[in-house]
Amino acid sequence: MKQLGKLLRLETTRGQIFTGFVLTMLIVMCVMFYFIYTFLSQEKKEDAMLYIEEIAEQAGGRLESLLNEINVLTLQMAMDERMQTILADEYEGQLASYEQRMKLRKLMLDMTAYSDTIEEVELYSGERSIYPLVDATIEARLDQGIIEQADQLHLKGSLIWAGKDPANDRYLLGLRQIKLEKLDYANGGYLLVKVKPSLIQLATSNREQTNGAIMRVVQQDSVLLETGEIAGNLEQYFMFERAIKGTNWKLQMMLQKKLVLSDIYWLRNLLLLFFAVSVAIFALISYYLAKLISSPMKSLIRIMQGSKHGAPKHNPITYYNKEVNQLNMTYNQMVNQIDYLIKSVYEKELLKSRSEIRALHSQINPHFLFNTLDAIYWDHIEKGEKELAGIVVQLADLFRYSIQSSHPDGFVTIKEELEQVKRYCNLMKLRWQERLQISVACEQALLQQKVPKLIIQPLVENAIVHGIEPLPEGGKVSVSIYARSERFYIQVADNGIGMTAQQVEQLRQRLQQSNELMVQQSKRGIGLYNIHRLLKLHYGEGFGLSISSTRQAGTTMTLELPLNDAERRM
């Protein structure tokens, strides 16, 4: 693959354009070739099936006509008075003489002379063979099931097709029971018809023979007659099957696919030739087109590379390619501006340094804040105001915890977080006195669990400011920390004014915003969004902040975190 890429020079614009154009052409041609060939093949196949169906219907009609002719002739024989008289005598026990049997032979020969399909007709009484003059019975000649079928009440007198002749499988046999009119239509015997194998040729016209069609008469899975041999297997043929009326036979018409689709194969070869020629021509055009595009770009690159070891120079060449010419104009404009930039860079660096110095001077050192609070603390101690001194210490610890970080990864224990909550609540109680109640409950095993810094105190602050402060009588804030399965939960609940369902839904939508700027523009829920976003960044989409609230009943905010520290960082 690397050798091919090197040969085609895929790292260059010309190679990429050439390869892209050729691949596009190949894909388009392949898709077009596939659809054209598939469409025409399907049309040809449908035409072939219609053709096979048509000639099969015609052949089936001719075959049914020939079988009907046999049926009529054998019916005439069965109703002949001479045959009826001899069979009636046989039925009553008077055996026919040799002369009578020979007369019947002449009758049957005369009748078969009218048919091109009947090879021979045999006549049997209930006990013996009348013609031919042999010592045999109908039971020895045919399978008992066929005889029973001919004797069935609803089929009595009908011609039953028995299939191949057991004595010579080249012939087909038909059996008709002869009913004796003078003896109340009693069973006088059987007329056995032997049909020539040329029956299938007579049903086949020159049209089918010319087109190489194969016709077969089948009974169940057995082939009775056929006009030719199948070359290969049946998957190489189109086949249509038609039932033959009055029989349990089926006529199968088959035509070789290669004969039917010969035109398609010719078209396929023509399309392949057209495909190869088109790809070759398109590849040649693509090569020169790619060269036409890449040549001016190479020229411009050489000019730019010449500026690596010295001051950049103008390129006076005007290109015929509009885009490359615009690129050259931009390059020349860039050269004009480089001198100005070089001259002004020193002044800008000086201004930048001065601005940074002013910014450093304007910053307040956090140590100044803590030193000032420390001085206030000792001043209250000297004056004996220990309560106020304690408040100053808690305020200093509150600021120190918020500003400084003793943990480089930004994580603290839950115990440290709860101490910060306690400091904040003590300061808030200076104002609220007994109107504000705080309760904290945490499972002992979770105190050393690490969490991102400052994720609990903002929730408590939110509960007091937005939930409890609007109530004149004050309220209660509860902090609960507990574990469930592989996760643990930090829950901050208040009994304040709560929110409506619409307000809760709006707040949830802001938490799901992926654009922090949109959240900031809303001016509400920024702290909650930051906590929610921080948990998702550390632990993944399955964790974060959830909110539930009821108007005039309070609000509950729950943080869901993984219990396993290994899941902490994503």
C-alpha cells in the first residue's frame, strides 16, 4: 500500500486530485454498469419466462387435445356393440371363441389406425385377457391401486392414466373400465391403452424445437416423457410448469439460460469494454487536469520557500488560475505587512511588559487579607470579645479554604467539605439566629471519600438564599450523605418556598446546556451548572446533579458520585 501511495504521489495535490477523480469515475461507472446490467438482465429474464409460459401453454393445450383424442377413441371402443356383447357373455360365464376374439382384434386395429399416438389397445374381462391372446389378467398387467382407482364410483368409465408401462417403460398406459349397458352398467372388463413415446414430440411444435426448448411430462418426481436431455443441472435452465387436465401429470418447459441471456452476455462484454476505455480516457484527462491545477501552486511554493533564509520577496507572476492568483496576491500583501510588523513588534513588547507590571501591582495579595483578619482577631481577644474573635477566625478559615488549595488535584475529603459547610452555616446563623436550622448526617465510612472541592457549600448557600430567605419564619436545611451499591449520594434539602414544575424544568434544561456562555447569559443557575458540569467531566455522563422541588414544600438537590475512586478521573 505504501509503494502504491508513493507511486501515485498521494502526498501531493496533483496525486490527490488524480486519484480522487479516477476513483470517483470508477465508482460512478461501476454503479451505472451494475444498474444497467441488472435492469436489462431482469427484463430479459421476465421476457424469457413469459415466452416459456406462452409456449408451455400452447404445448399443454396440444397435449391435452391428444389425450382427449385417445379418451374419445377408447370410449368409442368401449361402447362398441360387438365388444359389449362379448364382454357380457364373458360376464355371464360364456367364454368368447377364438373367432370372436380375432374379430375384436380387427376392431381395435381399425380404431387405433385413426390415432398417431396409440401404439396398441388391450382388452381384459374380469377373469382373463380377451386381446391379446395370452394367458394373463388385468391384475398381473397393472398395479392394483390403478385398477381400484378405475373402479371408484365417481370415476367408473373414465380413462385413468397409469404412468409408464411396467413391461416397457418407453410407453405410457391408460386404463378404462368398460360398463355393460345391457347388464345395468356392470363392470364388464377393462380397456388398456398403450401410448407411443412420440406423444411428447407431437405436442411440441417446430418453434420450441428451433429454440432448443426441452419438454418433459412428469408424474410426481418421475419423468414419463421428454424431448431431450438436460445438459448440466436444472439451475442452468429457466423452467415453467403446467398441470395437464384430466391427469395427475405436469408439463415442464425448460430453456437454457445461456441461450436466453446470450444477448445480455454480449451487452455485458460491450459494457465492460466501454467501461475500460472510459476509465482510461478519464484517467488521462484527470492527470492533465491535476497537473494544470498543481503547477501554479508549485511555482508559488518555490517563491515562498525562497524566503526561508532571508526577507520575503514579492512574486510578480500573474497566474491564469484565479484562486492561485488570489493566493499570490495575499502573499504579496503579507510581505508588505511583514516590515511593518517587524518595526512595531519591539514597541508592542514594551507595552505588553508595562501592562503586565501594572496588572501585578494592582493585584491584592491573599496574605494581606489573612494578615488583616488575624490582626482583627487579636484586637478582639485583647478587648475580651471572644465571640467576635471566633467569628473572625471562622471567616478567615472560610476564605482560606476557598482561595488556597492544599490538594494539587483539586479533590478533598467529605470531612473537609463538611467542615467548610459548618463554618459557612455558623456565619449565616449570626444573621438568622434561631430562624435557620442546619442538620448534617453522613455515614462514617464516607468521611474519607474524596470529592471535588466546594461542591456542597454552594448547594447549602443556594438552599438558604433561594429557599429559606423569602420565608419570614425561616426554615431548615438538611445535608445527608449516604451510599447505595457502587455509588454514594450527597443530598441537600430545604423546606423553603420551592419551585413550580415549569421553573424546575427550565433549571434542568440549563443544566443540560453544552454551551456555558448560554448558561451565563441566563444569569441564573450558574453555580449549579458549574457543579453539574464538573462532576460530568470527572466521572462521566452517568453522574451529576439532579433537582426535585414542590411549590411551598421545599427543594431537594442530589449529587450522584461513584463510590470507587478509580472511576473518578475520565
